[in-house]
Amino acid sequence: MVVRRRGHAAHRYAESPVLQLALQGWRSRLVGLTLMAAFGLLAGRSFYLQILDTDFLQGKGESRYRRDIEVSASRGKIVDRNGDLLAVSTPMKSIWAIPVDARQMGLEQRQKLAGLLEMPSRELDSRLAGDKGFTFLKRQVPPEVAERVDALKLPGVHQEKEYRRFYPSGDMTAHMVGFTGVDDKGLEGVELAFQRSLEGRPGSRSVIKDRRGRIVEDVGALKPPQDGRDVHLALDSKIQYLAYSHLKAAVIENNARAGGAIVLDARSGEVLALVNFPTYNPNNRERLSGAQLRNRAITDTFEPGSILKPFTAALALERGKVRFDTVIDCAPGRMTIGNATISDAHPHGALTVAQVIQKSSNVGTAKIAFHFAPREMWEMYDAVGFGQQPGLGFPGEVGGRLRPWKSWRPIEQATMSYGHGISVSLIQIARAYTVFARDGDLIPLSLVRLDEAPVKGAQVFSPETAREIRAMLEMAVQPEGTAPKARVAGYRVGGKTGTAYKLENGVYARKYVASFVGLAPLSDPRLVVAVMIDEPSGTAHYGGDVAGPAFSRIAAGALRTLGIKPDAPVQMAQGNVPAEKERL
Amino acid sequence: MLRINLFLLLVLVVCALLGVTAQHRARKLFQDLESEQERARQLDVEFGQLQLEMSTWATHPRVEQIAREKLRMRQPDAYGKAAEPAAPSRGRRG
């Protein structure tokens, strides 16, 4: 310190005259000023740091202890109407590596890792060989395996949480439920159709972590994760299983190319079952072919053939052109319109309108159809939903083909009356039949479970007409009809067969689509079951022989599953119906 | 004056220490909460996995196979009676 001379009473050693220095006054002032300046500099610096640059520094500081973490949200479940799981996500781990760091692993460590990940160690080496900054070693590893990998404490090997989708019911519900990609986004079926509500939205939170990486405090805004909503389908997995196993049996038995079946609840319009064969296992989608992936019941159209005949008859009854028992001359089983001839598979003589449906006479139906102008028929087909998408919201829905009435030629009107020259999907035809199962009104279909059935749809036919058509459909499954094999022991059922030629490059080939659409139980219709078998090439190819038995088995199982009381008189069930030897 | 100042200083120190303890305890409790929440999440995941396992065991094809082959059950007719007497038969399927 600078000591200045001062007059003072006490005599101290510092003031000893010997030690007194004669210094110039400016020197002490200079030192004082320098110190002041240095102090000022410090003050200025701290002002700069604390006030001007504070945001930057605050941010830097926070980045040392504050972390933004993403909170993952899971995808919603898909369950059937009884709550059985059809699709569920469960967390898995993906194992990734920074190759540069990971190459420090010893040989033994590499072998251990390769063993845990179930991959050849050569593949592991090749993954680590590149100069990429990041590489996935394996995705969707079960959590137990990931924990063991973690325990190895390998350099440069990291893990991340991800979800994997499981489909417990596998190939049975594959087309209906669809599947998701590796990034958990829907690619097919309900997974795609309901992507928006199934999808979970991850949240985020910022926290303070301590030295050991534990979260000690929440800071800042919290965004809670939103789990995806569950989707409750109308599907009944038991009916679905029955439909699947019987359809599969029918396709294999008849050596057919493919098949589809649909079960609808006629009261509510809910889709209780929808199956296709061939199918695939959504849990293991390697080696998938297009044929397996096709959801035929919804995305494929076919010429329906005779299953359209009841609509022609219904229109005629509705307009009062014919009555239930009006006689129509179908002899000699052939009819020439313009320069084309239509014929019956088996020639018939004079038939009543009901018998035309029962025995499926093309000639008879064409004669009924000539009571109308093309426009009237077109309007009826349009009213039951042909030529329009069924509106399920399902990916790849098709509307089929219903040409405008103005361009119909007479021969076309005749063939259209029995289902040729028009194309529909199986779901459309099943929906159209709900008109007969109900009192003549058409309701929208629903993939999801409804709490309340729609009260009334658009009226297409009168209740009286629907009742008469039901009587005709019941006649078709009697021994004199086309589909005695479609009968169900204990229940009154009715339906219509279809055996349509397939169009190949604009020419009808000797290949068939055999189909059957039926209602059960007839005393109070509850179910509409539609079965379609594509290219049966066994001994039989008629709808009644190929699709009829499948209908019978599916309907029997579905009726039992729903607990619907048998409505047939007892002796009939015990009489000439062959003993049921069917699967559950 | 000095005495009051000293007293206030003491009060200040005590308050500061209490503040630090409170913060510490808050963090401890928060950690407990955090670990419990983590456990809840874990249990949730486990529940999902068990549900999945259950539905895998309860698939309809498996139920049918066991009913037919192991328990030798058969299908009743529409009136609730077994169509044939349930004679024990080995590995018979309908």
C-alpha cells in the first residue's frame, strides 16, 4: 500500500523519519486510477454478461442440466365387438450403433452381440464396416434381449424404444384389420382406414437432470402424450373364425383359386365377419404375394350372376307387374333377343315367378325384366347401392360397374336382370340383400360397433315385397330348388345361388364364380351371409353345390354363436337333413 | 443495533438452510414420484404383454383343437343335444 505522510499524534514506526520516502503525489494517484479503471472494467464486463448477454449464457447453462425429453405415446388397440384383441402395440427396442465407436469392440464382444441379435457375425461386421455415422443393427428386438445387450456395455452400441404391432388372431382377420409399417403407421385395412384416431401423439417435457442422470425437477411447459384411441370393430371374432375356417375348407375342397365370405347383422348393418382366402399372416409378412394381400370381398368386383335375380323379381312385384304366383312360360329354355340367345342351364316349362327364382331360370327372369323400361331397372339397382362405393371408409373400396341406362340394349337389359353385364363387389351384394332381410329398406354398413342400430334406412321395396321375396328365397333351399345343400339344421333359411361365367379379355371363359347369398333365420331375419368362390375347378361348379354348403356351415355357426333360437319345426330338422359333421 | 443485525443474520442463515433442505426434499420426493410413475408405465407395458399372451393362448383354432382332441367334446345339434353319443375316440376330428 501507498503510505502517505500525515500528522498524527501517535508516533509509529512507519512514520519514522528514516523510513519516510519522498514520493511524488502523481504516482499514488496513477495507481489509484489504474485500480479504479480495472474495477470499472470488471463492472462493465459483469454488466455485459449479466444484462446484455444473459440469454445466451442462460441457455448454455441450462443445456448442461436441462433436458427436453420426448414422452412416447402408444398406438390404439383394435378390438372386436366383445373386446377380444385383434391388434395391439407393445414396446420393443431398436439397437443402433455408431460404427466408428463400435469398431473398438473386441472379437469376443462382437460374437456375443451377434449371438444375442441372432445374426451371423459376418453380417454384423458388414454393418459396422461403412463410414456412416449411424446404423441400425436390428429393429424390434424384444425388451429382454435388449436388456442383455445393454448389460454387455458395448462401446458405440445404443438403444431406442419403439413399438411393434401384434395381431393375435393372425391370418383370420388379416384383410379386415390390415397392418402397419415399421414406423407404426397403418398401411392396409382398418389400420389405414382409422389411422387418424389410432395414432398416438407423443408429448414432451423439459426436466432438470442431476449428475447421475436422474430427473429432479420439471421445468417449463409440459405437453402430455396422447395415446391413440382404441377402435371397437363390429367384427365378432368367433363368427370371423367360423367364416374363415369354412371358407378355407370350401376353397380347398373345390380346388378353387380364391374365395370371400361376409356376415352382416341385418338389423344394424354391422359387419360381423369379413374373410378372404388366400390370406397371410400379418405378424410375419415376408414373402407376401399380391394374391394373398387382396381383400377380394371389398376391392374385387365380379359379375354376380343369378344372385341378382331376386331384385328383378322384387321390382316386378313392387310395381304390380306380376304376382307371387303369376305363371311365366320358360319353355323351351332358350330365348332369342336380337341376334343373341340366352338359355337356361336346365330347360324348364311354365314356372310361377316364385319358381323362376327357386329354379333360377334365366329366361323367366329376362321375361320379367321386359316389363320395365331400362331406366326403372337402373334406378332400382342404384337404390340398392350397385355402382356406388359402399361407404365403409375402407381403403380400396370399389363401386362396381353399372352402366347408364341410356346405353342399354334389350339384350343387355335381359342379361343384366340375371346378373351379367353388371359388376359388383361381395360387400355390395351382401348389403343389397339386407333389403330383403329387413322390411325393404337399405341401411348403411358399419365396420365399427354401433351402440344403437339405425332405425330406418332408405325405403327401396315395400315390406310386403320383401316378405314375398323371402318366401321365394326359402323355396330355393328346398329339395326342388337350386341349393338344397344350403339348408341349416333347426333353422329356416333362404338364399339365392349364383353361377357366373368369368369375363376374360371381354370373352366369357369356361371359368366360374360360384356364389350364395342367404338370410337366416327367416322367421325374423337377423343375418345376411354372402359366400363367393372364385374358379372352383373340382367336380362341382354350381353355386348351390360349391358355395351353398359353406353358407350352411357359416350360418349355422353364426346363429349358434349369437344365441338365436331355432325357428324350424322339429321334425323337419331331424328328418332328411344329413347329420351335421361340421367344425365348431 | 449490532445485536439485532447479528440476530437477523442468524435468522437469514437458518432460513437459507431451510430453503436448501426443502429443495432437496422436494427433489427426493419428485424422484420417488418419477420412479413410481416409471413403474406404473412398466406395469402397463407388462399388462399389454400379458393381454397379448392371453389372446394368443385363447385363439379360436387352439380352443377348438383342445376341445375336440383333448376334451373330446362334440358339437350339439340345433336343439342343444349332442348329435352322437360321446364315445371316446382318439384324435378324431369333424
